[in-house]
Amino acid sequence: MRRALAVAALACAAAAAHAQNPTSAANPFWGSVTAEPVTGEPLKLSLDDAVERGLKNNLGLKEAENAQKVLQGEKNQALQLFLPTISLSGDTGYYMHDLAALGFGPKTIAKFTSLFPEGKIPAGLSLITRDDLTEGQIHYSQILFSGPVIQGWKAVGAAERASYYAKMSARGEVVQQVAKAYLRAIADESEVENAKALVEQAQVLEDHAHAAHEAGVAANLDELRARVQLEAQQQTLIAAQNQQAKDLILLKREIGIDPGQVIELTDPAPYSELAEQTPDEVRALAYKSRQDYQILQNQAVEFKAAHAVYRSERLPTLSFVSYYGTSTVDGAGTHGNFIAMGVLSFPIFREAKLRGDADASKATMDATNAQLADLRTHIDEQVRVALLDVSASKQLADVARSNVDLATRALSDETDRVNAGVDDNLPLVTAQATLASAENNLVESVYQYNVSKLALARAAGVLEQQYRAYLGQ
């Protein structure tokens, strides 16, 4: 019954572990079962494809699914206590018996001399006997009433439901992790494209400065500035390409693709405004849909039933037991035997243990109820924080987009001034760096806006079903 707790803790700890190094040892949701070998052709991958692969191969989800199967097995084991148990056995063999060891020594046999012909013990009577014995038995037993069994069944049922919601919570975690990794890779791709464009611009500027210097119409300093700017942009491009490659490896590890497989992301970075929602609306949806809330609710039922198990141990247990067997001994024929009885048992001198068990289970039940009350407040907090993040990241993305437009216009104007010979290239280099920073900020702002919308869907408990709607795809 406790395995559901482990799965729930696994799903809840994934978000905290996301700040650590991205390895499956720190967080199983960063690992997967590699499903396919490397192919020579690039694998085209959409966001939906990535999520589907993650739900199929992700290591964290597989652990949650296996934990649910364990609970299902335990529920079947508990069911057996309500069903009759029937066993059949049989054996045959050659046996040797020592009558003296069984209590039939010479003195005991002498008491039965009157039963023998002429009142004498037959000569040569041996105390060692031999026989061939064949036996068959069938046993039947069933518990008719047991308070602990009834309450234990309820507890196992609640634990199984908790494990189901733990699995569903793990599915939501997979969707969030995979979608974030996919969006991060898209953002990396945009940053690489921006860096390439800036390298090309810097190369044009450097060529222009070199030609002007060779023609004697520009100072050597202008050419040096242009060359420094070109090499700075080349460094930025190398760093962006390296980061993109690492983030693609992480994405592939999360969804079961071999790290050596080349993939092509087919979906562009989504950008759309999210319909305005109030904290009350999202909170009401979360109380209905959040899997971690459902987990704690079922754990509260489980521990309440477990507490009832210990309290009901004082009640008597009624069971029925029957037996039928037959034995065949060579020379003595076949004989059957039968028994049918009811068994009523109840504890007498176990009060200290019963009270201790009940007190310990009540403490666990009270702790779970306290956690459930705290989670309601925590959900309210998460919802409000998620809504604030969505609003703030949306405004930051709008400002970043405006900054890109302004920086692009400034760079265009400064390029015209330099080409006209009005300015040297220092303001041009500055404008180019400003545009690079603005474009990177825009890419990061759009990424953070999409991540905040995913976090809001996760806080509402509807991420797996509605992630595309929240992203605006």
C-alpha cells in the first residue's frame, strides 16, 4: 500500500530536480528506454511526435506504470482473502514403522493377548511393520467475517487508485518536460539562425572596412573594430550551436531516441495570446483535475481504512474449514475421513499492541489530512504564481519584440550613415551588438512565455489534454 506514495513522490520531485544536472540518475524523467537504432536519414520530429514518444518511452513514466502494476497485484492478493481456498494433494509410498516408537512396545502388546488366538502373542511378531500407503486429501477454507480483512480491502483499493493518479501525474510531467525540451531546442535553433545572420552582417562590415582602409578613406581602427566584431559574432555562433546540440541530446534522451540520431524539428516556435483566466476559475479546475490532489485524497481514504483495520482487530474472526481424505493401505482396504467445522477466534491479551497499532495509524491518517489541507493552499499559490508569470512573460515578450524592431531600424539608419561617410563604424558596431542582444532577448522571452503557459496548464491539471491549446498550436 505504500508504493503509491513512492510514485507520487517521484512525480512531485521531478519539478525540483529540473534545476539539477539533466541526468536520469537525478531525475528519471530525463531518461528513457531507447526504442530505435540510429538511421542514416534525419528524423523529422513535431511537438506531438515528441510528446507521443515521451509517453511511450520515458523512464519516469515507466517507473510509475510499474508501480501501478504492483498495486494491482497486491489488490488481487487481498481479494483472495474473500474467496474460498481449495487445495488438493495426494501421495503414495512405501513406509516402515517402528511400533515401539509409536507406543506399542512389548508391554503394551501384552495387554492385548486375549485378542490373539489361544490367548498368546504369535511367535515371530515383529515390532517393525511395512506397508504401501496411498493417500488423497482435499482441503477447503474460507473467511466468513473479518473486520481487518474488510478494511484492508478498502485500503488496498484506495492505494491502487492513488497509484493510478500517480501514473497520470507522471504522464503530465512527461508532457511538460518533453514540451519544454522541444521549445528549448526551437529557441536554440532561432538563436543559431540569428547568430549566423549577424556573422554575415559582421563579415560584410569587415569587408567594407577593409576595402575602405585599402582605399585610404578609412582609418585602420575602423577595420580592427569590424574584425573584432566579426570574431565576437563567430564566438557567439559557436556557443549557440554547441548549446543547441546539447539540448537536442537531452530531448532525445527524454523520448527514447538514440543520442546519435540526427533529428529535424518541424514545428516553429509557437506564439499566441492566452485567453484571460481568473485565479478562481483555474483553482476550481485544479481541484477537479490535479492528479497530486487526487493522490492525497485517496491516500487519506487508504490511511483511514488502515486505521479501521487496527481498530477492528478486536472483533472476532469467523471462518469455515473442511477436509476430506482417503487412505489405502495394502491388505487393509480403503478408508475415508472427513471434517467440517467453523472457527471463531478473537484476541484476548493483545491490548497493548492493538492500541499501539491504532495510535500509529491515526497519527499517519492525521498527517495525511494535514498534507491534504496544505495542498489546497499550495494549489492556490501555484495557480496565482503561474498566472502572474504568464502575464509578466507576455509583457516581456511584447517589449522584446518592440526592441527588435527599434534595434533593426537603428542598425539600418546607422548603416546608411556609414555608407554615406557621415560616421565611422563604431556606432554601427554598437547598433549591431544592440540588435543581437535584442534578438536573443526576444527568443528567450518567447520561450519563457510558452514555458509559463505550460506551467499554468500543469497547475490546472490539464497539461496532457490541452498543451496545444495553451501553446496556441
